[in-house]
Amino acid sequence: MDLANTSSQEGEPKGGVLAHLERLEARSRKKFEEPQGTPAAESALRSKILQLRRLRDQLRAAVERHGARVEASAEPDQALQDSEQALERKREDVKAILQAYRFTGLSGKLTSRGVCVCIQTAFQGNLLDSYFVDLVIQKPLRIHHHSVPVFIPLEEIAAKSLQTDLRHFLFSLCEHLNAYAGRKYQADRLQSDFAAFLAGPLQRNALCNLLSFTYKAEPGGQAFPFCARLLYKDLTVTLPTDVSVTYEGTDTPSPSWEEQRASHEHLLRTKPLHHVFAAFARGEERLELRLAY
């Protein structure tokens, strides 16, 4: 029997192409099971069945591949949308931080990559050096370039909080830069304004967290000089954590000398360096000590 005529007699196929192929296969199988007229007819029918099966399998595979592509394309689109929303929130967070800290020396502007933050350092009302950090707002956040001195532990600060708390990262970096600028400012003032008190060069490292110098309490005086060593263990402070003042003379120090040495140690530990020498210049170190206690 002619399959095309059978299809036209049954009318328009229902259930789609796959269902139609399955119906044709069932009919062919039924016809195959019925007594056939000749071996040639049986062979032709068997070939037709195999051809229909292959076509059915090809269509099923094509449908499965199409469904897989649709699912795969939907997931990256959603991930991209979520990522873009997260980056936009991060940009808004940066803008809010800059607005909140605009009176504390922290400012910045948005760039095509993210934001460029400027940190203006100061000490006791004196504006000092400024530094910038160019941030790329992406996942993960990264520093594109910066002007932070190499001895400031920028990588360590970034590793602790850049990815988790941008506000804390900027605050911590400001602390380190302001403390360094404050220590450097004090050392510069000692060298420039009170050089007459120094009995030798002021020695300091790049971070200005270790200072050592020899000085006299009276400029041009005949008294033996003192040796001072100031150590700033905490890199976010402008006052030393450890102070040592020793006597450089060979004679046995008198009780009055010991009292003076102790007062110097206390002043150097509690007041900015140039303020201490300003008190020396006014002859007020003893008065300063009495007021402190």
C-alpha cells in the first residue's frame, strides 16, 4: 500500500512531526506483521521503517540540542546581569564614601574604569602631601596604579579589606599615610627649626618610625648632650611608642640630670617632637613636666 495515500486519507497529522512519524512507524510495523505478497515488497517496507526510525532519532536529538542551548544561553545572561548590578552597587558605595569623607582629606572622581581616590594628608592643621589610588571597579576590585610610597604596606592593607570592606580599606590607608606624613613633618621641623639644639645629624628611616639623634637642652650650651631614640611600633600613630634618652657624658650623672632625663623622655613620648624642642627653646621643659603630672 502507498504510505502517502494513507497519510492523506487520515487527514492532517496530529501531535507534531515526531508523533506523525511514530504513527507511520506503527502502521508500517503492523503491515510488516501481516502476510505480505512478495519478498521484494517486504524488503522495501523494511527499508522504509528503518529510514523513518533514523529520521525520528535525528529529530529527537535536534530538539534536545536546541533545548540545551536555550538553557545555557539563559544562565550567562542572568549571571552577567547580576554582575553588572553588583558593580553598580559598588560604584554607588564608593560615591557615598567619598561624600561622607570629603571633609577629612578624602576625595575622588569617577573614571571610565572605576574611581580615582585622592588622600590629602595633614598634621595639626598643616596640609601636607597628597596621594592617589586609582581603583578598577570590577570583580575582584583591583588597584590600577597609585602614588603611595613603597614603604607604606599598601598590599597588606588591600589584602585585608579591599575585597570585603572598601570603606575600611580607605580608612586604614588614610591612617597610615597621615601618620607617616605627621612623623615626617615633625622630623623635618626638628631639622629646620631647631638645628641649633642638635649635636649631630638626625638619623631616620624611610617610614620615619625610627628616629635617633643627639641633642643639648640648651643651644650652644656646655652641658653634655643627650642621646634620644624614638620608635613608633604602630605605623598609624604620630607619637612614639618607645622612647629612650641616655646620657652621653663619662661622668657619673647627678640626681638633677636624672630628673631632667626623665622629663625629656616623658615629653618626647607625649608631645610632638618639634613642640618639645620649642619648650626647650623657651626654657619650659620643667614647667611642662609639672603640668603633665
